[in-house]
Amino acid sequence: MNVTITVNGEQRVADVAASESLLNVLRDDLDLPGTKDACEQGECGSCTVILDGEAVCSCLVMAADAEGSEVTTVEGMGEEGHLHPVQEAMLAEGAVQCGFCTPGFVVAGAHLLETNPHPSELEIREALSGNICRCTGYGAILRAFETLSEEGT
Amino acid sequence: MEFVAAHDLDEALAAKAEQPDAELLAGGTDLMVEVNLVHHRPKQVVSLRRIGELREVSSTRIGAGVTWSRLERGDHRGLAEAARTVGSPQIRAAGTIGGNVGTASPAGDGLPWIAAADAAIEVRSKARGTRVVPWRDFFVGVKRTSLERDEIITAVVVPDDIPEAQEFAKVGARNAMVISTVSCLVMRGDDGFRIALGSVAPTPIRATAAEGMLNAEAKITEAALDEVARVVSEEVRPITDHRSTEAYRRHAAGVLARRLVERSLR
Ligand SMILES: Cc1cc2nc3c(=O)[nH]c(=O)nc-3n(C[C@H](O)[C@H](O)[C@H](O)COP(=O)(O)OP(=O)(O)OC[C@H]3O[C@@H](n4cnc5c(N)ncnc54)[C@H](O)[C@@H]3O)c2cc1C
Ligand code: FES
Ligand code: FES
């Protein structure tokens, strides 16, 4: 069946298979592989996207159910030639090692700062608790968001 | 796969009347895990996400489509505390109380609150209209409910006189994103204490022996609190599974109940 989804501001149509996830459609049909596929059970957050204003795991969204929705993926963060402030801050703090978790942190973190520009350390930890990183030990990631919180980006 | 994106309840009920085996999709946080991991392939799906009626909430009626992230900020203290412990922000933004009730997992974190509140589940079908089922009759076994094939859960109906003093806690392997090994909800009101537990029986349960014992005490002493822990440990009916053992669950149930009764007195 065909679904029409507005992805990063652009209307896209995809032919989706039965009960396929939005994650698969983004990566395989819409050529947006920035959103990462790791656990497919909502545990790791690497597939986080903004769906109609909420940060959710795209592996748990049935693509057919995204009909008519607005989706923002990591590819929609920042502008052509300019990284999003969250991406800048993560680079500056060395918060990226293998990078597999990074798109999820960027999307979840940008969503946090949009709803709460000056989060406390606890609020940052809570907002990012659905994103798992197996490389960094989280210290540099948290520092990046603490800097952003102070600056109020 | 046939997919119906229902825009209102009547449309969803009509689809269920026509195809009683169609699966209902709310936040997808339980259903999609089955699809992705167990390769479950539903033949027909009716999505409830667009139904505004199911998202309405008041102090005595919580629509089935209300998400955990909204319940976190709601006025029922114990339910808000339980909501805060569900999964992660991403899971809470999508997952609904109706889905928690529909899945009816013994570990469902919304269920002890429903049991302590003596709430009822409101369900509806096209053929027979609305039924309001007391929670004890609704949850009948592990992931089994008395919902009929053509019915949809529309709301959790809450008595208007539930106590304001409510405490929730759960035990799990770690802090974030964890399925309960044992969960407990205590309410304290003019009519006494209510103690409900999850993950220690096929359905959520009330610790009626411990409640009776506490409510017979004129003053809650340290000895009475110790007795609550002992009685709760005895009356729960847990099993050993991949998450924990029967013995640990009995112990933890007693410890949690004691702690929350004490906390509710402050
Ligand atoms: C990573 C992760 C962590 C989790 N952590 C927790 C946790 O800490 N605590 C907890 O309790 N749960 C947890 N869950 C489970 C799940 O998020 C909850 O049970 C949630 O409330 C399910 O709601 P949903 O709207 O996503 O349900 P869905 O997946 O959409 O539906 C679940 C089931 O209920 C049925 N259903 C849904 N709505 C209705 C309705 N209105 N009428 C009739 N049937 C209906 C569906 O047909 C399906 O069978 C977790 C899940 C994941 C993936
Ligand atoms: S791939 Fe979706 S949460 Fe891990
Ligand atoms: S940088 Fe490797 S998983 Fe986070």
C-alpha cells in the first residue's frame, strides 16, 4: 500500500509492505539511512525521529500508520552546510566515537532543547535515558548538552 | 495487510464489527515489538491513533489513547509516578494506558494503580454498546482479558472518591527502561490502606490480607509495618522466570509494600 509522509518538510510517497516499520521505510525506500537500525525493539533509541512533534522510536511505528504525518529525521537537522547546534556541541566535546548512536542522540537532544531550552543535568539524563551508547561512557555526551543548556541554544 | 486508520470511534467500531480479528494499534510499543521480533504478521490492523475521543482525560475517566507522557503530568499522583517509570521518553510519548490494559502483562506498570483505585475498564462494541467491567473481571490471566473480539477499550473509569495519598515503586534490574520484577501501589484514605501489586501473579492483585491487618490497627507501629511486609510476602503468588525468582519476588513485594505504607504516612 502507498503511504504519503512529509519527511523533513518534503512530501514523500512510499509503497510499504505489511506491518513494515517507519524505520525500514526511511532507510530502504526513502534513502534516508541517517536514522540507525539496531535493536528493533524500542530499547536503544538509535532510530529516534520526531513524529508529529514527539520524539519516538521509528522501529515501533507501523509505516502504514504514519500516513499524513510529519517526520523529522537527523537529515533534517541543521541546514545545508551548517550543522545543528547539537551536532556542533557534540563534535566540540568529542561525544562521537563509532557514531552509531549519534543520530538518535542528536534527534532526542534537539527535541529536548526545543521543549526546554535550559534543562538541568537531571532533565538531560532523563531525556536521553532512552538512548544507549556503547562507546563513550556518556560523559562527553552529557557535557555537550550541559554546554548547550547554559548557552540556551 | 489491510489497514484502517480510523478517524473516530464509530469508524473503528464498524471496522471491528466487520473484522473481529483485526488487531488494534495504539502506540505500537507492544504490538510492533511482536511484529519485529516474533515476526508476527497481522492480517488486518485498525489504528486508533487519530481518534480524539480516546485521548480525552478527566479525573474520573482516562481515555484509552492517553499516553504515558501525559499521565506523567496528570493529577493522580500514583499513576503519574508509575507513568514516569515506563520505558524511556520515546516509549512514553507513544505508549498508551489502553495499550497497557490491552496487553494485560503481569508487569504492566499502569495496572497496580487501576487495582488500587478499584477502577473499571470501559469497553465498547458496535453490536452491544458500552460495558463497564470492574478490573477484577477484566484481567483474567497472563496477557488475557475478558475483552470480546469485536470490542475496543475506550477508557479507564475511576471512582471519584479515591484517596489522594498514593505511592508507587517498582523493582527492576536497573533504573531506566526496565520491565518490573515487582511493582507496588499503596493508597491511604479515610477508609484505610489499599495495597496493589504487579508481577507477582497472573494479573494485578490486591494484598487483601495485609490491608485487613493494617486497617485493624489503631496506630501504625514499626511492628505493624514489619507484619505488613511478612503478610504481603506470604499472600502474593509469584513465579520464577527469566527476570527473577519466586523467592526474590516474595521478598521484594514485602519490602516495597512496607516502604510505601510508611511513605504514605508522611
Ligand atoms: C523499550 C520498551 C520499554 C517498555 N517499558 C515498559 C514499562 O516500563 N512498563 C510497562 O508497563 N510497559 C512497558 N513497555 C510496554 C508498553 O510500552 C506498554 O505496555 C504500553 O502501555 C503499550 O501501549 P501502546 O499504546 O504502545 O500499545 P500497542 O502496542 O499499540 O497495543 C498493545 C496491545 O493492546 C491492544 N490495544 C491497544 N489499544 C487498545 C484499545 N483501545 N482497545 C483494545 N485493545 C487495545 C493492541 O491490540 C495490542 O494487542 C515497554 C515497551 C518497550 C518497547
Ligand atoms: S532500533 Fe529502534 S530503539 Fe533500537
Ligand atoms: S559512539 Fe558508538 S555507540 Fe555511541
